[in-house]
Amino acid sequence: MPFLTIFTPAYNRAHTLARTYESLRRQDCKDFVWLIVDDGSTDETADRVKAWQSQETEFEIRYLYKENGGMHTAHNAAYEVIDTELNVCIDSDDCLAEGAVRKIKAAWEKVREKGYAGLIGLDADMDTGKIIGTGFPPNLADTTLGGYYAGGGAGDKKLVYRTDVINSVPTYPVFEGEKYVGLVYKYTLIDQKYKLAVLDEVLCEVEYQPDGSTGTMFRQYLNNPKGFAFLRKVNMQYPQSAKRLVMDCIHYCSSSQISRNKNYIKESPKKLLTVLCTPAGWLLTYWIRKKAG
């Protein structure tokens, strides 16, 4: 049994998925399973994966099809079937960095018995090789994800989780008519009980697509207000700083206003702050609608 599942949510990404596959073939350690979760693609994703399955002998390729529901539902589907000790998500437009599986395995063998939730590594830009955001402070052995960002860290990081830990917290909720809930929801809950061991290595090379979630965030706010309000409410329960708490509360007010939830003050974990932030929420809603066009 391999120790690692690399899972890749994919929605109409046949044009980029091939380079993800090639980056897995180049790994010098093949002790992993590749799981593609097809989130309702209408392109040739399924045909390409079937062709790779028929040709590949060095590592197992699994394919799971589901109706389109958004990234978080693809993660839910993946976690239901992953049976390896560790798992890591590599997006369908990204590449696993050279030697990443070997580095993950070696690092995990050193800390496996220390009670960590997994490992936290680095992402780098696919074209320039530059670290996304900031690196890790010198001699940092472990951290929570939220603690890393609260301490001044920035940019996406590659998270390798124990499968039993990721499944010990609730699944991502699904809101009718919406297709987005921030993946950080599960990570925030895990932060309350576990730390991540720091692996100061680039594990993933990323490229942000124009039609990806990062590039369409303002439309995401308008199309998925219940999902965003849910996440902001969770963040308000576990604030990293006073400033972050106020920002999350303003966003909670805005998303609740967009979803026309009249009970948002009653449902807030910080009711007085929510009352005070409501005017700023209206201003943010106006700005979001303007930016989204």
C-alpha cells in the first residue's frame, strides 16, 4: 500500500491535466496513488485519464466522476475514498515539484510519531521558480496554518495531511445553488488540535488560471454568498487577531446581505460587533458588485 494519495480535482482541465500527469511520471519515488476527481467535466478529461490508466505501470491511477459541485465537493468526494496514510491536493493546472514525493516521505518518516497533522511545504511559480508569498522563518519546526499567516506569512502553501486527521473534522457543507466554500474551513478546525511539521522545500509549481477561483473572486462573492458567510462565521469563532476579526465580520455582513439573510445578526457568534460592522458591510457589498461588473 502506498503511503500517499495525490488527488487532483478537475473541471474541464484536460488541456492542463497532462502536465500534472507528466510531473508525476518524473518523480523519483513512485510510492503514491494518483486520484483524479472529475467534477462534472464536459471535455475529454475522462478519455485522457482512461488512456493513462491503460499505459501506466509505475503508479496507480484512480478516477472518480461526480456531478459538478465545486472544489470543496470534490475534496469531500476524495476524502471519502482515500485509503493511504497521507494525502495532498495538486490542482489540475499545477505540477508536482521534482523529487517532491521523496522529500515528503523522508520528512514524514522523521516526524510520524510526534502527533502532527501532517506537513506544510512551499509552492513556487511555475514560470519563475519564485516562492509564492513568503517562505518559512529560519529554524521553524512546526506551526499551525493559521498561526503561520498570523505571524506574517503570506501566499499559498502546500498542505500534506494525515487522512485520519482530515476526516476527523466535518465535511465541507453544501449550499443549494452554490459551488464554493473555502477549503480553509477544515484546516481551521484542525488547527485547534494539531500542528503541521514544516518541510522547507518546494513541493508544487503553480500557475493561476484566468478562470480559476483566484481570478474570479468577486463573482464568487456574488454567486456563493452563503458559503462565504459560513466561512466568515467560522473565522469569527477562531480569530487570529482583532484586525482579522473585524475584517471577517464586515465580510460576514456583506455576504449575509447579498444572500438576503435577515437573521444574520442573530446567527453571528459576535452579535454586537456584527451590528457595528453592518454599515461597512453595505459599503463592501456595493464595492463587490461594482468590481464584479
